[in-house]
Amino acid sequence: MRRLAVLGAMSLALLVWGCEAGPEDNQPPRTDYYSTTVQPIFRKNCYRCHGGMNHRGGLSLATRAGVLKGGDKGRVVIPGDPANSTLVESIRHEGQDKNPKVKPMPSKGRKLSDADIAIVEGWVKAGAIMPEHVPKP
Ligand code: HEC
């Protein structure tokens, strides 16, 4: 019986570990992670208002310079620090209490899926690596 319990605890630990380890944990940060995994989320949900000629709130997500510059109210991505990145708070639809300037994003339409939110958050945590010149949307 005890052995079973130990086994159970071990597989649980493995499961938790497996969930927490994102792709960025296993390989060095690469800009193609952005292009293949993060950019499609922005393209689908954000570029309408923050891509191309559209800079709502002064924010463009279409270029690395735009992402790092942030919007009218300052920086939105602090590489390595998702907890203090208003972009992450905005897509989690959290933070308005803590910080009233954080509006839920996308400002119209549905909240991103938990999986997409986790991808963006993990990407910021891993340093928000993206190519200087983002391929055209
Ligand atoms: C329908 C248009 C629209 C869409 C889609 C949209 N936004 Fe916004 N976004 C806005 C507007 C408008 C503002 C300015 C809000 C304000 O300051 O009152 C803004 C502001 C922001 C800000 C704060 C910028 C600043 O400094 O004030 C962030 C961060 C942001 N958006 C992220 C996102 C992300 C990430 C997505 C996609 C998941 C997204 N937005 C999708 C319209 C949109």
C-alpha cells in the first residue's frame, strides 16, 4: 500500500512538472518560437487594432520596437517579468483593481483561451524574444 502511495505521488509530481515545463524550458529561446507560436495569437486577436497602421492606445504589436516601446501609458512588456507586464495582465482580464490603466484585451470580443494566455505569458517570461523584423502579418 505504501509503495502504491509513493508511486502515486511520484507520478503526480511528474505530471505537474510536465505541465509546467513549456517548450522554452527545453531549448534556448529562439525567434522562430515567436513566429510560429506567439505571433499567430497576436495576428488573430490583436493586429486588428495593434498591427499594420493601427496603433490603438499608441501600441503596435507588429514590430519588436513597438512591443518594447509599449503604448501611451508606457511599457506593456517587461521581458522576463510577466507579473509586471500590463500586456499579460490585460489578456488575463486581471489587474484592473491593482492597476486601473490595465484594460481587458482584446477590448472587443472573446478572451483568449487559457492555452494562448499561457503561451504569451511563457514567452514574456522567457525574455520576449522576437525577431527585429517581424514577418509581415
Ligand atoms: C477592437 C480593438 C482592439 C483589439 C482587438 C485589441 N486591442 Fe488592445 N487596445 C485597444 C484600445 C482602444 C486601447 C487603448 C485603451 C485605453 O487606453 O483606453 C488598447 C490598449 C492596449 C494596451 C495598453 C496600451 C497602453 O499603454 O495604454 C495593451 C497592453 C493592449 N491593448 C494589448 C492588446 C492585446 C495583447 C490584444 C490582443 C490579445 C489587444 N490589445 C487587442 C483596442 C484593441
